[in-house]
Amino acid sequence: MKNLVIHSTNGKEPDLMSYEDMGYSYIINKDGYISKLSPPDDIRFPLDTLSGKSIHIAYVGKDDDCDWTWEQHDSMEVFVKYHYLTNPNIKVYQYNINIKPWLKDLGIKEKNIKNAS
């Protein structure tokens, strides 16, 4: 895996079929439960111009506010750390959200943090 792209659902509640069509690999629901939608090979998101395989994960919430619940925060932390620790060269993209300080607090190196918006 070369890329991990973090999105929000832009304030919309999940309808798993419509989000699957958008190309997210996973969605983190308000209760922190991570729903798997599509394998990375099947991604159809416009950012597929990124070289290599990408995982797209979206949390149910707004772009501007980063209004995660504590449960979403904890799930996202475990998810991001797992993928970074198992692949230290992975690029972590923030898509229409500003979570760079949070990513740095997790130990993600500056060179691995990218903007995708």
C-alpha cells in the first residue's frame, strides 16, 4: 500500500451503498465502528491518479470542523498507526481536512504527510 487518504463524509450520514460507489475503502461510523466497503484494488475515487494502491477512509462528519466523536478518534488513531507502522513509507493524505498537527502527534513524519485537496 502506498497511500492512505483520510476523508470526511462532509456531514452526511452513511448510506453504505452510495459511499461504496464513491470509492471509500472504509467508513468510521459515529460509534467508532469501522465498516469495510471496498478493497483497495477496487477504488474508484478521483484521487486514483496517486501512484500505487491507495486506501481511502472516511469518517462520518464535516470537513471543516473535524468533528470526530471520541470513538471515531480512537478508531482513526489505531487505523492510521497500524498502516504507518506496517508500512513506514506510506503517504498519508488529508483530503479537505486539516489534521496535520494530529498526524504529527501520532508520530507520522512530515515527509509522509500530504495534502490531497
